[in-house]
Amino acid sequence: MKKTASQKTRLGIFVIISTILFVVAVYMIGQGKDMFKKTFTISAYFQNVNGLQNGNNVRYSGIDIGTVRAINMINDSTIKIDMSIEEKITKHIKKDAIATIGSDGLVGNMIVNIVPGKGDATIIENGDIIESFSKIGADDILSTLSVGSENAALLTVDLLKITGEMLNGEGTIGLLLNDTIMAQDLKQSVYNLKTASRGATRAINELTYIISSLKTNDDSVLGMVLNDSISGKQLKSIVNNLETSSNEINSILNNFNTVVNDLNSSEGAYNYIVRDTALVNDLKSTIKNIKEGTEKFNENMEALKHNFLTRGYFRKLERQEKKEAQKNTDNK
């Protein structure tokens, strides 16, 4: 059976449309897998990938920038993740960026989030390995909650036991709850403490008022000393001078006592003059004789002045003395 022209036309249109749809589908899938974009690869090491799979998205500051290319187990505690990143994003990612694994929403697929670093590092390059940070997973949270619930149950049992003992009057707290006499004593003690506190408060207020009065009152001696810095310096100087004078007086008294002791204990002229009465009488007689001799010498000199043999000599001396006195008067 031969095909008509209309059938051939419809077949051609179908083939063309199918080809276009196939190309569009391939392009869309390639866009999702970054098959038609210029990319570069960076890596990060994790201890747990938390269900991450190849092809999951990679985000930088909340923006999709690439996909997970490969997940390789290095050893029992290290997993390497290779990420394919758009080349145009290179200038925004630095080497101090940090990679973390999270979920896309509450129940979405796992994704890799790259967080910008806080330092001033250089731009990342192809093949670089960035730091990673492992967040706490849901399993870890559930395990922690399970342990916390068990501890809460044990704590509840202990609290019930303690409460029962308190209601039965056991222990100090139970005694306080059930013993009315002790409660009254405790109440009286609290009242006494309040009374003592009020008295202490009044005393502190009075002391504060006294101190304030001293600070503001310059009429009293203590207020002047506290407020007047000049008087304080003068008083300090006086005290220092008194201390210095006291030390000097003590030194002088010590020296004087030493001299007196030496005079009293020595056998020198002072001790001999003070204690020997015969010497004192001889000194008195000697002084008397000297005075008498001086008077007789003066009489003899006066007689020589009037003697005709020596009278010319003494007159010559008087003239010379007058000339010298006249010269001194003229010079003045």
C-alpha cells in the first residue's frame, strides 16, 4: 500500500517535532548536570555525608552554583566529596570558605552549602580543597533526646523519693516543714536578722553623714586636714621637720652625755681643776700677784715718761702716733 503525500507530510512533521523535543530534553538535562557550562572542581573532606548523593546541588550563600560530582570513601572515618562549580562563580569564592552538608528544607534532598570565610584569603583555584564543618544530624539529635528523656525519668523518680521523705518528716527540710516550734524559732531568727540589718543600715547612714560633713566642713580641724591639700602638705612637712629635729636632738644629747661621761671619768686638766681645791687657791693667788705686778709696772712706766732721760723718747712715740692717726683720718 502506497503512502499518500499527506501521510508523508504528517510523518515528517512528527519526526521534526520529536527531534526538537529530544534536543530540548537533552539540553535541559545537561543544564541540570552542568554539561554545557564551564566548570571547575573543588573538594572537601567529611566524616559523615548524611545521605548526600551524586548530582545533589551545591549552594554558595543560598545560590545554586554547582552539583556534587563524586563521593569517594578514603578510609573508615574520611569521605571525599568532589564538587563541580560554575567557573563564573570562581571570583566570589575564597580559599577560607567552609563547606557543610544540610537539607533542602525540612524533608528535602541533602545539599552542600559553602559558607564564605571571614578572613582576607585569595581566590579559590581549580582542584583546591576547602575546610569542612559537620553539623549535628537528626540521628544525633534523636539519640541526645533519648538520653535526655531517660535522665529526666531518673530525675523524676529521685524527686518523688525526696518529696515523700519530706512529707514524712525525714531530713532537715522535712523537719522544717512539720516542726512548728522550729518554724517559730526560724521566724524569730529572721526577725532578729531584719532588726540587726536595720540597725546596721542606720549606723552606716550616720557614718556616711559624718564623713560627708567632714568633707564639706572646713571649720573643723579634721575637715580642714581632709579637704585642704595645702594644709595637709604643711602638716606633713611639720611632722617630717619634727621627726628630723627629734633625731638631731637625740644625737646632740648622746654626744653631750658622752662628753660629760668622758670629763667625769677622765684624769685630765678639767677633772684636776674642778676637784683639786689647792690648785684653785694657787690660781687665785697667782691672778692676784699678776694684777699687783701689772699695777706696779704701769706706775714704773708712768715714772719713766716723766724722767728727763726717757721723756724725749716717749714724746717722739706720741708724735708718731698722732701722725698715723691723722693719715688714717685723711684716707677716710
